[in-house]
Amino acid sequence: MQIVQKITVKQVLTEKSRAELLTYYSEQRKLLEKEREQLLFEQKKVEHKNRYQKEQVSDYFEQEMQVRKGKNKTG
């Protein structure tokens, strides 16, 4: 077996560090889910006020949810 390319190791994955990372990312996922639920609530609230058109409100909140989903996938 030959060394194709040398790289620097930025983090060694041990059982402890793996558990810590899993905990961290699950907490982040829960936080993003709460934000998503809050956005849904805010969307319903704004739609019922009838100050804005429903299409504009839906587009705005859909865009915000996509941002949260993107953070969830990268995290």
C-alpha cells in the first residue's frame, strides 16, 4: 500500500469525542426544529392579521424554513 497524499489530522475520533459530537449535533438539531416550529407559529399569526398577502407570507416563511433545513443538513 502506498501513501497517495499526506494530510493533517484535525481531530482524532475517540469514543468520548464521538459521543460529545453526537450530543452536540442532536442538541443543534432540536434547536433548529424549535426554530422551525416557531416560524410556523409566526406564519399562522401573520396570516391571520390580514396585513399582508398570504402568498408573500408563505414565500417568506418557506425561504426561512429552507435556511433552517440547510443548517440542519450541514450541521
